[in-house]
Amino acid sequence: TLSSAIASNLAKGKDLFYAVSEAKEYVRNAIYYSLNLGKGCGPTNHFFKFLDEK
């Protein structure tokens, strides 16, 4: 996930520092909003940006 996020930012023409920092923020949020399924840590939520904020 992290490497894909970095690669996609680089493909968008972002510089390396920006690409890595944005990718880290994306992964951090995907983990923070992970899905509560089963026992233990749930899968990361790659669609956290689409959650309703209340």
C-alpha cells in the first residue's frame, strides 16, 4: 500500500518528498479508519475519504 501510494504520487509528477509524505499520511489514515471485522486488527480502509463525517 505504501509503495503504491508513493508510486502513484510520483506518477502524478509530485516530487519525492511530497510523494512520500502524502503516502505516509494516506496509509496512516487507512489504518486509523480500518474496518472492525473479526478478531485482531481489521483490514485497512482504503476508502476512508468517502466516509460520512458527522
